[in-house]
Amino acid sequence: MPIRLSSLFLRTLREDPADAEVDSHRLLVRAGYIRRAAPGVYTWLPLGLAVKAKIEQVVREEMNAAGAQEVFFPALLPREPFEKTNRWTEYGDNLFRLQDRKKADYLLAPTHEEMFTLLVKDLYSSYKDLPLTLYQIQNKYRDEARPRAGLLRGREFVMKDAYSFDVTDEALAVSYRAQRDAYERIFTRLGVEYVIVKADAGAMGGSASEEFLSPSPIGEDTFVRSSGGFAANVEAVAIASPPAQDTANQPAAVVHDSPNTPTIKTLVDLANSTVKRADGREWVAADTLKNVVLALTDQKGKRSLVVVGIPGDREVDAKRAEVAFAPNDVEPANDEDFAKNPGLVKGYIGPVAFDGIRVAGAQLGKDSATKIPYLVDPRVVAGTAWITGANLAEKHVFDLVAGRDFEADGFADIAELRAGDPAPDGSGPLELARGIEIGHVFQLGRKYAEALDLKVLDENGKLVTVTMGSYGIGVTRLVAVLAEANHDEKGLIWPAAVSPADVYVVATGKDEAVYEAAEKLAAELEAKGKTVILDDRAKVSPGVKFSDAELIGVPQIIIVGKGLEQGEVEFWNRATAERRSVGLESAVSLIE
Amino acid sequence: MPIRLSSLFLRTLREDPADAEVDSHRLLVRAGYIRRAAPGVYTWLPLGLAVKAKIEQVVREEMNAAGAQEVFFPALLPREPFEKTNRWTEYGDNLFRLQDRKKADYLLAPTHEEMFTLLVKDLYSSYKDLPLTLYQIQNKYRDEARPRAGLLRGREFVMKDAYSFDVTDEALAVSYRAQRDAYERIFTRLGVEYVIVKADAGAMGGSASEEFLSPSPIGEDTFVRSSGGFAANVEAVAIASPPAQDTANQPAAVVHDSPNTPTIKTLVDLANSTVKRADGREWVAADTLKNVVLALTDQKGKRSLVVVGIPGDREVDAKRAEVAFAPNDVEPANDEDFAKNPGLVKGYIGPVAFDGIRVAGAQLGKDSATKIPYLVDPRVVAGTAWITGANLAEKHVFDLVAGRDFEADGFADIAELRAGDPAPDGSGPLELARGIEIGHVFQLGRKYAEALDLKVLDENGKLVTVTMGSYGIGVTRLVAVLAEANHDEKGLIWPAAVSPADVYVVATGKDEAVYEAAEKLAAELEAKGKTVILDDRAKVSPGVKFSDAELIGVPQIIIVGKGLEQGEVEFWNRATAERRSVGLESAVSLIE
């Protein structure tokens, strides 16, 4: 039976919802696919449910084809397993926690690593039982600080999460590849544009990790790619160090007065007006070494400082810093931190202490006067010369050479990436883009298996810890991603694979015969296996019907109206807006 | 592709789980359909998920055929709507409550009346939009005090809940009927035995209400039925009063000493040994009137007493009392209650006060000395004579006649029902049975629409409050009900409509040709649209394979083994245990 608009539970809205920040949210609400129930929590109306079900079905088919087996876990879970992996605490405010009537602690699961691990431990015991990949399509919960953009970042959302179980790293790589390939098939079938980027493991711990991003200007993730095929999340890019340089013929370090240089630009201007470079070229921001003081807080809550020297033409990228210093929390040092460390001369911090103009020893580094660890950007290799702070008020040192005048404790790759930077694999200059994470494949390794003691007997009868992979797809997020990528100012334009119906038949006017013909056409299309939405509303104007058709976004529309007297109906391509008359008799075969 | 036991995520268990109280729980765990994740919270393994999906699909098809439209609400809901209907408080400890990071109150929904009501209010505004029936198939949460019997009473469970919206009571009756008919089709298709019983509305408030019970000795609900077609939950039975009797020729009330009569039996024995009945027959327990003192607590927490006189051969039925006095809580009066009411002479309570042997006035009733309301069983009609307490220590009064010697404030139909009691509609004697509630159809009326202000314009442009129906089916409970009704000591025996596969093919022995033939047979069956589980495990003995087949419970089994050399396989009917040899060539057509 066709879905009849005369009875469908639907009211399209002319006004944008007040809280809608992005087009997909705006249109999904206006076209009657979803309604907000609470911040970040949505109700699915019949059309939305149809799109969601189509996505779930594609995911399910490809998971099954890849040999994964479907199970279904509770959303309400006891605290204990999450205590063992420390996620009960690590998740912080993002976890919905509750107590039952006996005051036992429960949570609403954000992901199910622990439960999958325990289930396999419960049933399996031998290497012969593996490899195994299990998955579920299930409601997940995350108490986002700022739920936003409708379905893109919700607090109750549907995910497909899969987990693989293997004995060896090589076998894990095979399971990982099978899921990765399935993801490519899923996104291709759904008509979602995607880029696979190297991803940092982040809070999940583990090794190989790739994200599937759908490029979009409203994406929360920034990624880089080169024409030669490199692609990575900015957090996952390890920049290549330039080769070390000879220090033999470099000018000696000299301290200069540098009053009124609160910014890198003012410092560079001062340098160009007062100090001539030995090689004659102008000083640029990249010649300066900016020493950024960061405060780290470890998992026990202990706070300590670290200083990172980065080229003055770049800022620290907060996400890259977060990853570089994980599992510590990282933030800029505050006034209190500076007050406690008088060795840091704000505005004039540098790795070396000067007594007037003479070197007085290391000022930064584990073995220095301050004992504050000193890390540098990977570009700060031996032989590179810098303008940097002299640890004296209103003084900078010029031509301070790494490896000659100072040593760092190590590297910290936390500077921002910029368009034009070389790809670390030499595949050309990088381009920066934004994307929405739609999938994540990830070699978890043995972290969860160790924490929860998942071991099997190997071929020699020895107990070995299982190695795992974790594979997620944001199902409800995909609805928004598809809507975001497929719309115009008039409404949605669904790819055929996820459209709530195959064909949208509009009957216009007051002529009974038109409605009868439209009903008959809908029935014939359904008989051919096509799903149909039929606008059979008798008292609604053609204008409203056409706007609704455009808003709802089924890609193929057939209008049955005045032309019927000549035996004709109109074919309307939602995407191209092209309309053309065809004979009623040929309409069904044209759709086929 | 067939489900291959060599790779299926399954371990059948020889031992019963320690916490299993009922057969369905025991077998669903042992056969690898479900695993416990927490008290009353279960994980669905692949076979269990297949059965659950089949039930959901039947429910969905019949809901759609009945014109109901599917939506999907969040499980995580804000407090406010439930505050408006008072359910936030009324649900008590049964509700899972939690707070988000901003300390806003949320709950895990036990049912969605409020949300459906608000959604319709949100989108609809006219009588022309109605009738409307919406449904969802969704995870529900209830913090049961005693989760028990596996899936039968869980804390996270799947329900189909539907709600109808109409303008008039007549239209509601039509919507109600459509759902009720759909329920009959659903349970018939699933092969579930059911009885439709009149149900009390209980805590939900409202009018017409029927439960679908599946008869089962482990059921928590007791119901009665007559051969003439009467069926009701014991809570919903209103017994018929006998006709009033003439008091003209009845003997006068006489007070007798009755020491040492702590029970009805001792009282009857004393009566028979000391007082001769005017009509010559023996005294029996049904001649005595037991006055039960109950304490009621209203919704504001105020406690008051009521006395109910019931024939001495019956006990109070706690569930019937609960319903009769709803929304008050009811419990037996305690020592403190008696201490506060010295007018109640414990063991000798009666409606009339005696001064020695002379009537001294009413002792019970709103206008009596004690002012305690006095209600009587519907059998205590005018002209019936009773032995009852005389409100004096060690004294009872005989031949106290209702309507002559005492008047009650009203009736309270709270006595237990017994097999053989007449059906209230005169359709014959009642039989008592136990059942499991699998569905509930219920005319909610305007309670929720009033609380949440759901009004539409009627034909005259006047705002009218919508009337609603509520219709639930316990989807996961049905898995247990089906398992409970369809098993033997060896395992499950699924009805074809919900079996995890249509055919179960077992390959036995070590002969390669057997496994190849079994694979080929499975492929042929799948090509004919049959789903197949194939036991292709090479190193497992036939005995283990056969026990697993019996435990898992697919109704049709084909054994491919030694007979293959003669071109034969064995057909095994799981239910009848009948096995017979058939030609391999005809196996597929026989299954069809």
C-alpha cells in the first residue's frame, strides 16, 4: 500500500525550528522526519524511521556479508565492567550514570567494548573459536556538553558497533581489513562521499586507527590530504623533520634588546629594523622560536608544567596537543603557574639563561635550573638557528642554534598544520578540509582483553590474551550527513538508496478522475516492487503539494493533473528540477 | 547463506543456569539464545535475535495492516511531561531516574503515553486529522523489585506500544476494536494460545480494558473463565449479589458466649455444639461474617480505617482489594491502628454493639459510634443472617440479619474467587487458571489529553479534548511465553512462525561426501527461500549434534549421514520425535 499523505502522520513546517544551526537539522524537522524530545534527543516520525531503517538494512547486509554476526546488548549496564577498564571514571561527565532501587550503580552505554569482551570470554575458550566478529545496531548514550546540529551530535543515537577477536596481530589485521572493506561498500551503497584518514586513537587507547570522514563545511573534524593520496586527521599527522644542519659556520648567538615586542610580528619588525642577517635576507616569523608554557594534569590529578618551542609563525593546535599529551589533560599555563615558577620570564622565555649577554646555562629542560621539561617542534632540528627569549626582561637572543646552544628533552608535534605544508610521506603539499566522522575502524589491541582477562588456549595449549578491533558507524548521524550533502534551498533530495520511498506521486486539482488515476498508478508501481508516497489530499492547492514534494525530497516525482485528459503525466526530477510530460501508460516502465 | 554451527557464535550449555526459575529461562540460556547481563537485563545472541526479529516483524505487519503508523521515541526522556501527569511520582521505585550533567532530571521510559500525547498535540489540531493510531517497537525500562523468570519480568525489555487518538467515545471504540482484532491476528500467527480477559485498569486510570493472557502454570496473573464464555482477571470480576430475602420469619438475633474461637473453624464447631439452627441444618463457615479491618492510605499519605464484612469461608484477595480501594494503598490494620480505635474488639468485631445481650446501637459505619466506614461483600444482602462478633470479649451474635439488625455503608467486592463460583453473567461455574499477560488493550479516555492539554477543533470549530486508547504487547516476553509453551525435557520446539530457521540440517560422521551433500542440500533449501541452520562441525560426535538440535528446537530437522550411500537422508520432526528415511532427491520438495 502506498503511504497516503491524506492519512500520514506528518505536518510539514514553513518555519525553521529555532534551535536549528545546520541545514540537515532544519530540513529534517521541517519535512517531518524528526522532532526534538529533549536537548540532543529526537523522536523519529514515520518518514525519518523509513530512512533510518534503510540505512540500518544496508549496514546489516554488509556486516553479514563480511562474516560479522549480529547480537544485541542492553543499553542499561552495570558499573563493574566499566570500573575494570577505568572507563567509569575516564568518561567523566559524558557518561549517563544512574542507580537502581537497590542503589547499585548503572550506566547508559556509550559503547560496548567491555560487554562484548565479557560475552566472548563467557562463551569461548580456544583459538579454534576465532576469528570472530560480532556487531550490534543499537541505541547509545553520551551526555554531550553541547549537543548540536540535530542528529549530528546527539545524546541518544544509533550506532552500529562491531568488535573483532583474534589471537595474533596478523589475524587482527585481516579482521580489520574485512571491516574496512565493508565500510567502503556501505558508504558507496548509501551514496555518501567519504575520505579515509589516519586517526589518532585518542581516549580509546590502541594502535592502527582510521576514520571515515564525510567532507562537509560543517564538519567538526579537520583533516589534511595531499594530491598523492595522503589523508589524515590533523591529530594523526606526524610531520617529517627536516634534515639536521651543520653548525660549523653559523654566526654566534647574540642577545639584543627587544622592548615592546608583545607579538611575533612586532618582534620580527624589530629584528628587521635593528639586526642584519648574515645571509642578507629578511627575518621572518618562521625564524623565531615561540616557547609555549602548558600545564598537564595526569590521571591522578597531579599538575605539572612543560614548555614547547615551536616556530613563531605557527600556533599550537589544541586537538594535536590533546593527543600528544594524552592521557594527561593539557591547557595553557595560568597566572598561578607562572607565579610558582619565577624562572619563566613571561614574554621572554627561552631555553638558555643569559647573564647579561653571556650564556649562563640551560634555563629549560629536565636537567636545567627550572627543571621544567622542554620539548620542541620536529622542525627544530640540530643546526637550526632561532630568535627566541633570553629569559631577561625585554631581551631576545638571535642565532641561538639547536644542538649547539641548547638541547631539548624531546619533540612535541603540536603545531597547527597549514595548507601547503608538505605531506609527511612526501606525496605533495597538504590541503586542509573539514569532515563529519561517519565511521571509525580501530585496532584496539589487547587493552580490553587484558583488563577483563579474555584469554584463549593457543595451538600449544598455552593461554594467550586475545587482540581486538573496534568498528563503529554512526547510523543516525548518517541520516543527517546524507541530508546535509543532498539538499537545496527548497528541501531534501535523497539518494535513491535511502529515500523514504522510490516514487512520489502527486495528484492535483479537483477532478475525481485524476485521483483515481493517481491511485491506480501508485498501485501499479507498488505491484512492481516500488514503494510510493501518494499525495492524495483533496483540498490542498497544487502549490502546497509541490512545495511539500520538494521539501520531502523523494528523487522521482510523478504529477498527475490536467494533462491526464490527454493521457499524460509529468515526470519531475527532484535533483535537476527537470519536468517532462510522458504518456500515463509508459510511466511505470519509465520508473523501472 | 545457511547459519553454520562451525562458525555461529554459540555455545550450548549442559548445565542449567543457577538463577533460572522457569523452563523458558533455563532453555533459552542453555540453547544460546540469551545471556544475562545484569539482574533482569539480557543480551541477545544471534539465535535469540532471530526469534525476536520474527516476532517484531509479525507485530509490525499487523499494526500496519490495522492502519497504525510506526514512529520511534527516545528511551531517555525529560521529567516535565511525567510531572504533569503525576507519573514521575506515582511510578515510585519502578522508575529509573537519572540526572544529566546539568542536573536536569530524566527518566528511562516505562511507557510513552505522555510523549505520544505531546507529539500529536505538536502536529495536529483538527478533528479532520483524526482518527490516528501510532505505535513503536522499543526498549522499555522498569526497575522491578524482583526481576524474575528471565525475559518474563525484566528491567529492560521490548514492547510494542500503540496509542489511538479520537474525538468521540464511539470513534475510540472503533480504534480499540481495530487494535483488539490486530492482537488476535498477531497471537494467532505467532502460534500463541491466548485468552482475552476483562482487566482492571489499575494504576493507569480509564475505562474499557482487556488483557490478553497466555494460559500457563507459571503465570503471575490469575483469571477465571466459564464454559459459557465469561473470562476476566480476578481483579476485574464483579460478583453478582443474590436476591434480597424476606426478614419476616427470621429468628431474632441472640448473643452467645464464644470463648476459645480464634478461627472460623473453631467458631463453627462451637456453634454446632451449642446452638441449634432453627432450620435444623448444621452451621457452616459461610454462615459466619468475618469483619476484616483494613488500613487505607490516600495519595496525600492520610491513613484511615475501613471494616469489610465477608463470609467466613472466604479470604480477602489482596489484588482485588488493591483494585477496589485504588487509588488508595490498602493493607491489614496493625496493632497501632487497633490501639487508636478501642471500639474494635479484636476477634469479636461486628457491626452492632450489644449491652450484654441487648442491642445498644451501630458499632461500625460512618454514622456509628466508631465512625469507621463499614462495607460488606456483595453476598451480604438484606435478609441474610450471620454469626458475627458482638463487640464484647468472648461473645458472638447469632442470626444477625442484614437490613433488619444492621446496615452497611456499601459493598466491597474483595473476597477471593473460587472454582465453582457462578460467573457473574450467569454463564456457568467459574474455573480458575493462571496466565502470562502478553497484551493489553485499554481505553485510556481523556486522562492524558486533559493533563497535557491535547485538544482539537471539532466540526463546529469548538475545542474538544481528545480521547485515547493504549495498546501494548510484550515483545521480548513473547519469546519467553513461546519457549515456555513449546518445549520438552530435551529442549525448545519452536512454532514455525518464530523458529530461528525453517530447517536444521545435521551432517554426521567423518565422510567428506556427507558434508558436501549437506552443504548442497542447505544451498538448495535456501534457494527455495528457506532459512537453514547447518551443523557442519567436523569433530563433534553425532550424539552431541543431536542433543544440540533438540535443545535449539528448529521444528524440522534433516540428518545427512550413513544413509547417504543409499541416497537417503532422515527427516526428524522435533515435536513428535518421529524420524523417517527419505530420498535425498525429494528432501527439498518435502520441506516445501
